[in-house]
Amino acid sequence: MAAARMTQAQLIRHLAERCEVNNKVSRGFLEELAKTALQETKKNGVFVLPGIGRLVKSNRKARLGRNPATGETIKIPAKTVVKFRVAKAAKDSIAPGKGKK
């Protein structure tokens, strides 16, 4: 069985303890970070969180697809999507490649 993920409340408490601030300040920091990440990605198309990764706004072209139920060809319209690209340092730390530990 997989370990339980860290909840938002646990993350806030953890940051508060590590940074020696109260939970209210820690919560405010997280909320402001999320707000800034969304605003910057919307405005500039990218937001970098050093050592972790980047949020990137990307335009997906219109394309032809297939309805899996009927097999009929359908047109899929163009749209804007948001992707998260994990930083190499984070990837290597979490899941090292062959020969690394």
C-alpha cells in the first residue's frame, strides 16, 4: 500500500516549523505563491519554480481525432493548455537514472 500524501494542512505546518513562523504566515505564503504562479503563467506563458520545475502555457493545434465508440473521424479544435515540466535536478533526485543512486 502506498504512503499517504502530504495534505495542505500538513504542508503549512511543516513550512511554519521549518521557517520558524506561524501557520497563518505559512498559509499566506503558499496562497501568494500559487496566485503569483497562475498570474505569471497567464501573462508571460511560463513560471519557474527553481529546483522543482516550470508551469508552461502551450497552444495545442486543431487536429483530427477518432470517436472511440463509433470509429468516426472528428475535428478536435485548437486550445490552450497548461503543462508542468519537472526540472532535471528534481527528476534525478526523485528517480535517478541507470547507475545513479
